[in-house]
Amino acid sequence: MKAEGFTIIELVTTIVLLAIISVGVSSRWFGADAFRINSLAAEYVVYARLAQRIAMANSDVDIHLKLIQVSGDWQFAVIEDEASVLTTLHQVQIDAANIDIQATAGTGPSVLSTTTGLDIKFDGLGNISEVLIGSTPGQIAAGIAVEMTGTISQLLCISPLGFAHAGTCV
């Protein structure tokens, strides 16, 4: 007569495997901040590349990429500046509670907020021609470093040639 069921070794092995899997997956269930930082960083890179492409397509106007905190959210905007007439071409506001952003352009880092934003101006070749952190001009020789922090950190760089990517500026 054959006994049915599981042996104690099979049960313990199953419980140990479930514990290992749950530890690896629990951060996905309970760590929404990490997901928010990653999507915020990815969205910013997309907007920086969009601003660069628009600047290259419209070489007779200045294109700005602005990043500022609005009511606890982070707002990205691609703005056309034609003879001091500003037109918002694209804009997104992302819920980013508990996410801090710092920018470095030669000096810094400077913490961005509702009063201190980051304004990057692209020329007709798609290069960065000017950067302002708040009202302070930055240097663009080494690129603009942006760090988004919360439960994790994301580093971004916009090179002097205007290309945006994840990682550090070299």
C-alpha cells in the first residue's frame, strides 16, 4: 500500500523556495517609489531628446526644456521661444511624491523645487547653448547632471551636444 501526500523534505523545500521568491518579488509589490523614479527618469530623457530634435528641426527659434516642481509633482515642458514669444509645445506633469531632483551644471548640485527649476536651451544644431538652475547660469562644458532620488537614485546626463542618457556625465 502506497502512502499519498508529501514528505516533510518536499514540504520544507517548497516553503524555502516560496520564501526566496517572495523576498525577490516583494520589492516590486511594496516599492512603488522605485518604479516612480525610473519612470520619471525615463520620461525626462524622452523630453530632453524631443527638445533636441525640435531644436534641430526649427533652427530659427530657441527651444527650452524646463523642469520644475508644481504642487508636489514634477513638470517637464518643451517651450519654443520665438522673439520672446513663448509657446508650450509639449508638457507633462508626473506625480512624484517623495522624489528629490538635483542638477549640476559646472557648480552644484542644486536642489530643484517650486522656486528653483532647470532650464536648458538648445540651439539649431541640437547643442546646449545655455543652462539656468533657478536664475543662476550654469556651465555646460561637462554636461548637465541630473540626479533623481527617493528609495533609489537615478543619474541622468545631458551632454554639451544635447544628447540625453541614463548614467553619469564623463
